[in-house]
Amino acid sequence: MSSRKREEAEEATAALPLLVKTLQEVADEALEIGSKRQPFSAESRQKRPRIRDAHVVHSVCPYCAVGCGLNVYVKDGQVLDIEGNPDSPINHGTLCPKGAATFQYTVNPSRLTRVLYRAPYSDHWEEKSLDWAMEQIALRVKQTRDATFVERLPDGREVNHTLAIASLGGATLDVEENYLMKKLFTGALGIVSIENQARI
Amino acid sequence: MPGLGTTFGRGGATTFPQDLVNSDCILIMGSNMAEAHPVAFANVVKAKERGAKVIHIDPHFSRTSALANLYVPIRAGSDIVFLGAIIRYLLEQKAFFQEYVLHYTNIATLIREDFRDAEDLDGVFSGYDPETGTYDPTSWDYERDADGRPLSDPTLEHPRCVYQIMRRHYARYTPELVEQVCGVPRALWQQVVDTLIANSGRERTSAICYAVGWTQQSKGVQIIRTAAMLQLLLGNIGRPGGGVMALRGHASIQGSTDVPTLYDLLSGYMPQPAALLAPGPGTRRPRSEEVQAPVAGEEMRPVGPSQQTLAEYIAAVGQKTGWWANLPAYIRSLLKAWYGSYADEEEGERSYRFLPKIIGDHSHLATSYEMLDGKVRGYFLFGQNPAAGSTNARMQRKALAQLDWLVVRDLYEVESAAFWYRGPEGEVVEPRQIKTEVFLLPAAASTEKEGSFTNTQRLLQWRDKAVDPPGDARSDLWFVYHLGKRLKALYADSPHERDLPIKALTWDYERETPEPGSRILDEPDALLVLKEINGYYARTPDGKEHSLREAPHVPDFTVLKADGSTACGSWIYSGVYPEPGRNRAASRDPSGYTFPNWGFAWPANRRILYNRASADPQGRPWSERKKYIWWDEERRQWTGYDVPDFPLRKPPDYTPPPGATGIDAHSGSDPFIMKPDGKGWLFAPTGLKDGPLPTHYEAAEAPITNPLYHRQSNPAARYYRDRPDNRLAAVGDERYPIVATTYRLTEHHLSGPMTRWLPWLNALQPALFVEISPELAAERQIRHGDQVIISTPRGEIQARALVTRRLRPLRLNGRIVHQIGLPFHWGFQGKATGSITNDLTHMVLEPNVSIEEAKAFLCDVRPARGRS
């Protein structure tokens, strides 16, 4: 359903609560047997879908390249559920098993949340701060680049590159992220082996 | 993707999956679409319900085959024979769409007199250098007049016109050869031919869908080329229900090629500047040791035209005619976006020198051997897992152990982060002997950052951010941006010229105000990055510099200039963010057949590419039924259901004046605007490294000798034969008689980093299996459910046997050839573990794109008796 159609449908049902209430009362009376109301307890009747007050964030499936639209339901800063977006002309609300598992991909106790560091020849991980890791990585990049940078080939041609640093990955990332990677690594640092999954 | 790019002009799917409902026939080959791209496959099912014929050609019977009208089992690696035989049939029977082909392709163009076909030279084309295993394509060029214009013969009788060359080239691709090489009975093949012909032409259209079943072969680009040529001959390009639908594997694999994290490309398919090296004359250097760095004492020579200056680069890679004549505007705008005021100096020449030059093949797989040899010291992995996901994965793990430092960014502790203390069962890993320093940084999930993915139909779709990433997890945008800031600070006082690009780089993507509700205060502004990609006016009319933040957006790429006044990060994406407040990647109105206001499709929001070809040369729809874009004589412009992929006001009868350049050099009936001659290329005079016409070679490992040539396999591929960890099985090697192919399952993704930590998915597909025919199982005494060992010269793995008729023995030349099939999603990390299928595969690289051959290789299978 398009958002416009949905608005129309919502307008059309705006008058419903009154009617529903009346119907509910009729049903309650009809179902009253002795002193018990059947078949729904008061608790059941008050139940609502847990996504009822959640706010919907539009997203796209992170798996294959079909690009199915996702609705991410968020309440109190937590993702409650992820479903196919019925508005999307690509998937019309449907998802494959992987797409339908996106919730578990993102909300998962096995996810890494801290920086882990393994020193040379060490047999264990150490937890480190993000700031420390960023500084160390910047230093490694500078040290390796400075030690291996080639300005000219023996034949005199200018190349301004380093072949001693490489990067792999990008097809699971955003366009904007790929752009900054190529700009920084190639454009500033002269790293040429910037590659991603398109190559496999 | 050179297969599509060389034939049509752009390296992307020519159509969109939702248009498949308009197809009258859909040929799926090199893809298990129902299981690997299930939601896109829904369109195929809809088309079938509307009467379309669905054909599936694949070694492995799958749910795609089950839903097809016609399933054709084929030997893995024989695709070009099957398709080439269709081409022969079309040419010999004149069953091609003659008016379309004559006007819209180069079928009438003459080729140089010194061109020699692979049929004349026993499997190589003219220009082949056996010492280096490379081609000089000079002789493949068009025959030209004194002004450089190609000559042609519209009667198609000249012996050197493309039609006659193709007739000779494909003469031996007979139905008999199909039987012999593909193992497909000729009647079944003929049924495919008849179905395609009956469903192509003025009134009807057929589409072809493919995936990595084609790309992962040592001649993958040429297979895709064959399909593209077939679609040109049938007149199915640029029309509704037609096209070549490339089904890509990752959420933004198209995006990471368009805005590339690839070594040989700059944004928008401009080549990375090169200063190529080759071994000197008389230096015998095996092709497997493609030059990566000059070797001390070895004589090297420069190859290719000089690209030392911007002017030389433009002369070397640009075109005088066709849309690419605009290259100077696009490269200057990119330099301006990257280097700001430095890009104005010396008309861009100074900042051009900042760009590093490539000297050889620096692709992922080629680089992994450099890494194994200790030449690569530092490595970044962004959501990619070579320790399990790349070919010859055992070698990949050894290569990681040779690094000084490794940065892994992922959501989970993937194999590539854990390789220093763990490996597959039976592999001894000794941490005390591995020097690699590893930084494992938690990454944000797609729901925890905003940004765009470009999907398989070239469609940019923006994702809004739902929640903050947990703990110290950050977006990759955050990581790259802050790494850049730290490096700029470290180099701020450098006096060295070589560090100037770091200082010159424009690098300010700070948010004006922190994101409301987020605890991450220093997340960069992804929308500002998108603005740079879209492009902006870098100067006010009176010459004052604009910063990215305050600059007016450019509306699209047609306003980009070669004078430094515009900046643009990727010209093909220009138009995605044409004005403040209007991010078209985030537009979400699904109405209309081509839903033009849902996302933004590059280029210029076109949904079907080359759509000028949906009208006849006079600009009228080929038929009412297949109406799409046409010439409106009253308004004197092109109109229809999509954005015309043609100059809007160029009439169908336009004839270029002598000496015309750029797009004006094309006539009003030349639909392929990116090509210098405006034609679809049946014959590729340039752009490919392994020949102007697809021809059959066997896979690097094959059970039979090539019946066409003494050349067994692609002469331009790279084999790494001298590498002890990359041994190949020879034809007839009795130790490895079985053909293996690999594929993915619906429930897992690639090597599993995004699925093997998910109990929901692990419950559905818990373990690795191998599909084996009942005949082979009987021969090897394997029962359904047994553990078996699969072996290749690279290694052995264990899997559970799934004995099934989904794989069947093929009869080739009176001989039975068995095939097995394996998924490849497991590894030693995560919640569901298993052998790594990529430990079996070899490293033989396709010459154009350096992709491995995982879809056809040789192996053996035996019961794992005595093992659990």
C-alpha cells in the first residue's frame, strides 16, 4: 500500500473507535455466561501488538543486492523487530529467510562491542579503548607508508604510491563509506590495493 | 563489469528485476535465482503466471529449475559453447532481429586487415604474446578512413565485416558440439533456441539473468559477453521485458564498483592512472608473476601510453566521440572534490600528480600472493573475510600470518580476525609463531547508521538510522573519517612533497549539530558526503571559493566543467542530491511502472538503459505492446515511461556533420551513447584482455580436452602454476575425475559472517553438505547422510553426503562425467561451524577482472570411514 493510500485508509477508519466500542459491549453481553466473560479475559482484551507505539525507521536489507525495503520498529532506543516494508516496490513487504533474520543479525549477544587487540606473537586478546586503537592504527599507517612510499620507478616515471598497505571490503558498506575509503587511502595516502567483494 | 561495459557502454545491469514481469521469456543461467535472490525471483514467477517461458540452464537442479518451464542440465564451464551455438544458429538462419541489429550494433563495421581470428590461430587471436600471456589488441580495431571514422558495409557481404567474421568464428559451434562439450542433447538445446527466437522481435522480448555462476570462471567476462551479444542479436536490449539482469551478491556491490573501492578504477568508471611495467625483452617471466613491484636486477620496461600528466591521461583513456568525450569535466571535478584549491593549480596538473599510479595487477587475489611473500605489511578488512571467503582460503590464512599489522572491522569475530589462534579441524595454528598484530574493531550494523546502498538495478536507496551502535561499535564512515583526521594531524608539519596530498585533501564532514538522541557526538555527516558525491559549484560566479558545506548543489552531471569551477565525487551519481533537502536516494513514492520516485537509479534516474533502442530507427515504438521511449514529433523530443537514455532533443533523423565530436558525433539512431561509435558491440575492438569475440576454452581444471583448439584453457588467464599451494589437476588425472561446482543457500550469506551467528538461520541450515548423484554414490559406496572427504590438489574437506538426483552424470562423447555441488558458507568461527569449501578452490584468475574460478574445478569424493 502506498503511503497516500494508507492515509486514506486511516482517515476512513478514524470514526471506528466509537463503533468498535459499541460492538465490544454487544459482544461482551452476548458472551457473558454466568458471572464469567468468554472467551477473552480482560487482560487479553487489553493486549496490543508490541510494535504499537514503536516508531518506524526505513531501512534496506543488508544481505544480497536485491535491495528489499525494511521497516525497523524502534521503541525506547531499542530495535523491537524488523519486517519487510510493504510500500517498497521491490519486495512489497516480503523477505527471504536472511532478510527476515536481520533483527537477529543486529540484536545479538555475540556481537563485538569492545576493541580487541592481539599483540605480535601473543596467544590472547586484550580489551583496549577505541581511542587507543585509533591512535595506534594511525601510527602504523604512517610508519608503514613512510617506510615504503615510492615516488618514482627506476625508469623515472612518477608513481607516488605504496604497495605495502592494502584494504579489502566495501560491498557490505555504504556508498558514502566507500567514497571516503578511496578518497583517504588512495587520494591522500597513495595506497593502491583498495579492493572489495566485487572481485570474488 | 567489462562484459556488459564493453558490449553496451556501462558496467551495470541494463534493466531492473521488476521489469521481468514484462518478459515473454526469461533465460536464467549461471544463477540459482530462486534461492540466491528469492525476492527478485518473485518477478519471474509473476511473468510465468502471465504466460512467459522460463528456462533454467545449470549443472545443479534447484528450486529455480523446479519452477522453470524448461530445465537444461549442463556441464559446468561449457557455457560459451551452448550460447555460441545459438549465435551461430541466428547468423546462419538470419533469425536475428535484422533492422535492430543493422542499425544499433556494429555488425556491419569492418575490422582491420591484419586481424586474425582464434579459429585461424588455433585458439589465440592476433596480437598474442606467448611469453607474457597477454594481448596487444591493435589489430582488433576497426578499419578506418583518413579521418579515423570506422568503415562499414551495410550489405554485410564484405569478408571483413563483423557479420562475416562472426559467421566464420562460430561456424564450428554446432548442435553436435553442444552435445559433445556441454552434455546437452541437441533436441533440448534446439528447444531453448526456438523459445528465445519465438519470444524476441518487435512484439516480444526475452531477458537473461545471471550471477556468479558466470563471473567465477576463468573466462567469466567472455561468458557474459556472449549473453550480451545474444541479446543484441535478438534485439532485446533497451526494451521492456528485455535486457541482461546481473544479479549481484552484496547489498552495495554495485555501489562499491560505481564509487569504487577497487584498485583499477576512480569514481564513475574512470580508470586509475597507470604507469604499467612489464618484463624486459628476453626476460622470461611466467604470467603468474604479474608485475607488482620491480624486482631487483630484473630488466623491466614501461608499457602502455604515458599517463604521467593529466593531459596524457585524458588522451590515453578518453574518447573523442560519444559521451566519454566529457571525461575532462569528470576527472577535473573529482580532483576538485578531493584536493580543493590545489586542483586549480596548473589546470589540474598539480593535483593529478597526487593520484598514485598503478604498475600492474593490485587486485585482491593477486595481492594475497604479495602478502604471502611478505611484501604487504599492513591490511584493512572492512566486512570481508578472506580466511574463509576467498579462494584457496588456506593460502589466504597463511598470507594473513605474514602481515605486520591487520585491522579487522566487523560485527562478529570472523575467521579473518581469529586466524592466529584457530583454524579448521586438522590445521595446526601456533600463535607464538605468528607475528601479525591484530586490531579487531566492532562495526555498526546497517540499522545503526545512515547512508545509501546501490542495489543490483543501480538503484541508490537511503537508509535512516534506527539506533546507536552498541558499546564502541562505530560506522565505517566514523572509522575512516577519524583515521583521516588523525593522519592529517600526524602529517601536518611534514615538509615533504610526497605528504602534500594528505595535507591538501578536503576532509571536513563534521555535523553542524550532534545527532539528536545519539550518545555518539562525533559521527560524521553522511549526507554531506553524499553532497560531495553528487557534486557542487565550487566557485561563485565572481571567482570566490565555496566550501562543500555552503556550496550550491549541481543539479546533474551535464553542468560539470573541466575548469575547476565544479566539484563532483562520482559523476554517474550526480543528480542524486540536486538541491538542499532533496535526497533522491531517500525518495519513497512507489507509484508508477518504473517507480521513478523510489530511490535514484544512476545515471540520471534511468531504469532501463539504452532505452532509445526501444524505438525503431525512425523513433517509433517497435510495437504497441513493447512501447517504452519514443520520439514525440509535436514536442520535438523523446518521451515515454522512463528518462530517455539519449539527448532529449536529438531527432531520430539527425546526421552528424563532418568532424563532429562528443555526443554530437552520433546519429539520431545510435542508442549506445557511451560507445565512441554509438553502437552495441558484437565485436569488441577494444576493452578486453582476452579477445574481441568469446570463444570456448575449458576451465583451468576440466575433465576433457578442448575439442576446438590445442589451447586447453584461457591463454590470457593467470595460473600461478609455480606456486606450490596452487597445484592444478591435469586433464585425465585419475585422482581428480569429478567436476565440482559451488553455490549458495538461501539461509546463509557467503562465508557466513552475517549468518553463522544467528540461531534462526543455523537451525535452518546447520551444516555443510555435498550433493552427489545416486550413480556416483553407488560407485564410491557412499550412502545418503555419510560423512565424506572431498579432495583437490589444494586440500581436503569433510561434508555430509546428500545423495540426490539434483546432480546427474552427463554423457560427453560417449563418456560419463560426474558432477558434485557444494555450498560454501561455513568456517571455524560462529555458532555453526564446518569445513571451508574455499580450501578446495584454486587461484586461476580471469584476465579482465582477476576473479577466481570457483564454479568449475576438479575433485574426488570418498567416504570418511573411521572419521566422525
